[in-house]
Amino acid sequence: MFLHNVGIIFFVLNYVTVHCKPKNVLVLLGDDVGFESQIYDNKICKTPNLNKLASRSVVFNQAYTSVSSCSPSRSAILTGLPQHQNGMYGLHHSVHHFNSFDDVRSLPYLLQKAGIRTGIIGKKHVGPEYVYPFEFSQTEENHSILQIGRNITYMRHYLHKFLHNNDSRPFLMYIGFHDPHRCGHVHPEFGSFCEKFGNGEPGMGVIPDWKPVSYNTDDILVPYFIQNTEIAKQDIAAQYTTISRLDQGIGLMIKELELAGVLDDTLIIYSSDNGIPFPNGRTNLYDAGMAEPMLISSPSDTHRWGQKSEAMVNLVDIVPTVLEWFGLDYPTYKLNKQIVKLTGKSLLPILHEEPTSGWNSVYASHDLHEVTMYYPMRVLRKRQYKLIHNINYKMPFPIDQDFYLSPTFQDLLNRTRHKKNLNWTKSLKSYYYRPQWELYNIINDPQELKNLAYNKQFIDVLRSLKVELNQWQNITNDPWICAPGGVLEASGTYKYTPSCLPLDNDTEEQYDESEYTISVV
Ligand SMILES: [Ca+2]
């Protein structure tokens, strides 16, 4: 009897020790970072700290953003909802002034309600504050964005402060690096990627924890979607130098976790908000803008460390992943009169074992970047085919202020004006003017150059993808669901029979009612 009781007591103590450890989450988000790393077979751009994180992570080879624009993507990461559903249609700062809907239940809101400590250091770029409440908040709202987003020593100081305040609650810490975002149009004195900021040269200041890495333009390998010119190579070399600050920053932050004794209790998620700021990248939903790096390190599944996953995952999967990590359910509530359903799924099962089925499609949705840049697109990306719907295809694709002044875009403009060879797979005209539908066979045509949408051989493929895209637009309550061929009527006479009504506005193809269906959810 006595021995039996000892056994029970031992079991209870052991259970408490193993299962009541705080289980934390650290999100490390790069700003406009892509695949410039040996992890993704770039042999030039050195990222030793990311490599080290990869050795204790699952490396996702098929991760995609929900939208290739800063604030909309960050809102999708933090709400699990695409931008057209959470309301953050474009950039949050300055005149753009986009915000998520007041009733959105974001990750920091849900975690705070569940007694989990929440912190943010670096770039936030979403609002309003009451939708995205972080208990510990060191962002561009109370610091210079250059300091809190690019000065890795300054950022480390705040992480240290967060980790050493005698609070034993589990936590979510979200670190938004501003690197390697461009800065040429705001701070040209620091170089096109702020690659000189804090490098110790006269007038540039010093970031004690950063050892800048320089690159020779002769060594740069130009990605297929950028023109192969000397100016583009110089631009990429500057981006690589800034990536060395991001990489070393990531190493510093992980070291802080280790020193605080919580590394082995913490799920670490690394990714980027959108594609790199080059043609076809950021603000585009070609793969150059939509595909993202992603590493997830789970201390519970060390047997998967260093392995790769081919599951097609999306940044909207982060909310269900973190909720499951903390053992929380997503609440039942309505937004714009419709019950909100997460379309993302928890990635924790993938961290345990590579899935043998499912995970074969991702969606994306873009409306604006800057307030003037209205260019709505909806995308379904599968393993073989990709469908892009350019809703306002008759207007030119817009260019943002930051990218416009970049050496790479100026090079494209100057070469076009002077009728020089672009050394690019496109012309500016074809880049600006896109058809309503783009359909690519990604396996045969990974550069997305041969549009099959108007090839009769692919009519069934096109139809089937359109139906799937329409279903997702229904589930996510997409206000653009009838555009551009119709108008959505969902109140008054149409309250119980919401419908797309045809405009007869002469779009490129006949209005087909079966492709514009509204299902009452
Ligand atoms: Ca960004």
C-alpha cells in the first residue's frame, strides 16, 4: 500500500515536471526576405545563423504568403484571415491608413485572454491597437523604426528585458525585423537596402553586434525573375549585406532564449511577410512574390530536425499552429454577418511527421499596397497548376514608391526608354498589362511565362480551378467575389439569396454564372 502511494506521488510529480513547463512561441519575421540562404540552395549569400536554426527545424520548401504586401501579410499572419476578410486591404502607416475590422479576434488578443504573455519587438505595421494588443510592445509606434527594426543590439536589449522580468507565464514573442527591407526612398544616405546603417563607417553609426558581410557583384547569381544586369547585381549585393544583419540578429535572439533557459521550451517560427522587392516579387502573386522561406523548430519533435517538408503551407496556418501549441480553440464569432472560419490548419502534425496526403493547395488575395495601388488579385496555387485572377486587368499594374526609386527598377525604365536590351524575361509593357486570367503549368513552366488560360486544351483545368477559387472566396466572405463581371447583391431583395448579377461590361470572356456563385454560409 505504502509503495503504491509512493508510485502515485512520483507519477504526479513527474507529470508536473514534464507537462507544466511553460511552452512558449517565438516568431522571427524578416521584412521582404526571400530565399537568399544556403538552406534554399543559394551558395553565395551566407546565413550561418539561419543554417543553425534550420538544423533544429523542419525546413518548408513550399511555404507561401497569403498576400505579398507588408501590412496585409502581417494582418493575415496575426489573424489567420486573408486581407479581404480581416479588412487590412493595404499598408497601415501614413496616408494609406488601412486597419483591420474592429471585431477581428487576432492572435495577441486571444492569447492575452487566455493568460499568455504577449510581446512584440520591431516592425508591427498593423492596427488598430485594440485589435492587435501586445502586453510588451517595442515597435515603430514608440521607437525609430531603424533602431527597433534594424539595430540588432537595440532589439536584443529589449528581448533580454522581456525574458528577465520574473514572469513565469508562457509567452508569445513576435520579433519583426525591418531587414532586409529597402530604405533607398526614405534614407538614401544608408544605401538602397540600408546596408550601411550601423556599419561603423563615418556618419553611419555602429551596431556593436553586427559584423557586415560584403559581396562581390561578380559572384551574384541573378534570380530568373530579375533582369541580368550589372545594376541589378549591385542591388542584390546590397540586399545580401543587409541579410547579414538579419541573420546575425536571428542568432542573437536565439542566444537570448538559450541564456534565459527557455530555448528548449519554445516553438520558433521563422518566415517573411512577402516576396523580395524586385520585379515580379513584392506586390505580385507570381511565385517570386508569393513563395516564402519558412523554418519551424519544435523542441517536442527533435527527430524531424534538419528535415525538409514538401507540404504546401500558408502564413495563415500560423494562427492555428500557435493556438494548438497553447492548447487553445479558435472562438466562434461573426465578422460582417458571417461566421468566421479559419482556412489555415495547424502545422504541428507536420513537425512530427511528413504528411502522406493533403497539403496540396494554397490561396492568396491582394487588393492594394499603397492607397493608390488598387490591383485586386485572387490566386489558387496547386502543385501542378496555378491560377491568377487579375480583377482590374484593364489598368496597368501599379508600382510602389519604394520600388520605383530602386536601382533595379530605374535600370528597367532607362533601358526601356533608350531601347536597350533588358536582359529580362518580360518587357515593361507586358509587366504592366496583364490578362484577366493567368494559368500556368508550374511543373513545366516554373517561371510562369506561358499563360495557358486562353488555350482551349486547358479549358477543363481552368474551369475546375475557377470553381475551387470561387469556393474559397465564399468561405472567406470575399467582397470581390463577383468582380469584375458582376455586382454582389446580398441585402434587401437578395437577403436570403445573395447573388452575383451580371454587368454586361464586356470582360475578356463571357460571364459564366456557374463561376460566380454565392453560397450562403
Ligand atoms: Ca514586407
